[in-house]
Amino acid sequence: MTQTAATSRRKRRTSRLLWIGLALFVLGSGPLLVTILLATLGLTRDPDPNPVGFGILAFFTFWPSVILIVIGIARTVSKRRAAKEAALECRSGGRI
């Protein structure tokens, strides 16, 4: 009973919403966090920068990304549990 790599990947595949949420988080909050990190390390000309544009971008993308990540995790866990139950049901011959 060996599984092919494609079947194994399909079972381990995470929800698309999870990936979209992670990308939104990185692209939305990343520039602000990088600017803060660079200022803290003293790598910017201004020791106290005011990244208003990056702050507004983070403001509008943070909570939607967190919501998408949570929904994606819930969907992934739900699909994996359903697949696990279906596999157990197949092995038992339909008897529970």
C-alpha cells in the first residue's frame, strides 16, 4: 500500500486561504516591520522615521490577513480530519 508523491501532497495540502492570508500579512505588514527594524538597528539616516504610508498599508491589511489565516487553518484541519476519518472507514470496510 504505497502512496504516490502526488497523493501524499494532496493530503498534506493546506487551504488556499491560509496562503493568501500569509502573503497578505507579509506584503502588508512587512514593509512597516522592516522599516522599524532598520531604524532600531540604526541603518537609516533618520533615527526616528515616520513611515506613514507603510503604517496605513499595515492598518488595512493586518486584520484581514489574520482572519484569512485563522479560516485557512480551520479549513485545513477540517479537511485533514475528514480525510483521516474516510481512510479509517475504508480500512474498516464501512463498519464503525
